[in-house]
Amino acid sequence: MAFILLDDGTGEIELVCFPKKLAEWGHMLQYDAVVIVKGTISARDEEDVKILANQVTPMVSNQQFSH
């Protein structure tokens, strides 16, 4: 399991990666890497908001976003 701090230049949020998912794409989570994260928001009482990672993909300059 890993706890990674994401920063987009305007703010920060913690990304929580569970072991199975971390084994799949943890190598993409490098310092200054630009990635697209899909996940579930965790907003429990008395805790900061976190993203529970479901998918991480590298961002490429000509990539278009889809929902």
C-alpha cells in the first residue's frame, strides 16, 4: 500500500494505492510525472479528502479526456 501526495500546482491531495493496483502501475508514480488518475473520493469525518486509486495512466501531450 502506498500513500502518494499529488500536486497540480494549485493544491494537493493524497492518493491511496492498494497493493494489487500499485503492482500494476506504481512504476508510473514518479516525481514530476504527469498522470491521469481515476478513483473514488474518500471524505471521512475528521480526515482530509483522499482519492482511492482505481486507475493511473500516463498523460501524453495529444491525449484527449473521456469520461
